[in-house]
Amino acid sequence: MCSFKIKSIILATVVFFGISCEAKMIRDSSVTDNQVIFDTASNLMWQDDNDAQIDTMIWIDAINYCESLDKKSYTNWRLPNINELRTISDDSKASPATSSVFLNVSDEKYWSSTTSSGKKDYAWQIDFATSAEDYISKSTAIHIRCVRDVN
């Protein structure tokens, strides 16, 4: 009987630990309309409104859009770099290949702020249909999702 209780406690601990490790993306319930996602692992806040699902723009306009975004009284938004954008990509999923916490997602390409080292007129993007990364001409209009650092 004692052995069963110990095994049950160990199993419950392992299950709890596994779930708590997975739960790094949370919808910010302190925001009235819940249009932001907080990543507790990286301390980043992500835009998750209709604009992130529908709007497309060329690279420089995407940078300017994010830098001028005033969402929920936060004004320090920016276009994420490729490493940050990777953190919301999920290779185990497809169309969209991102966390299910995000409600406003297109299964298309999203800009990063990272310019290609070999081609200055190109920047890195992630295709959220497949999680594939590649660079694309900065004059191509694709989706944007802004991010901000949470201090």
C-alpha cells in the first residue's frame, strides 16, 4: 500500500512538472480584450490581435508599424528578430505551426527584423504553415506580429 502511494505521488509530480514546463505562453488576462500573449520563458509580450492575422506589409513598413504601435498603453513594440520569432514556432504542428494560445494566426509568412547577411535587400521570415525559415525580398508584403520586452 505504501509503495502504491509513493508511486502515485511520484507520477503526480512528474505529470505536474511536465505540464508546468509546457505552459510558457499565456494569454494576458489583465488586458481587457486579451490581445497579447506573455511568454514567461523569454519575458516577451506578443501582439495577438486581428492585425497580426490579416495585415501584410513590406519589411520597412512592418518595422515602422511595430515601432509606432500603441497597444494597451505599451509603446515599446518592435518587429521580432528571427531568434525571437522562432520561439513561437512549433515544428510539431502545421497550418498554423504555432502555439494554440495564439488566436490570431495566419498559416503564412511572418517578418523578422533580421536582415540576411549575404543579401541586404532580404530579411528572414518564418512560414507558419510549416515552420520553415528562409529569407525573402524586403519589398514583399507578408504578415507581421509585433513583440515587446517585459521588464
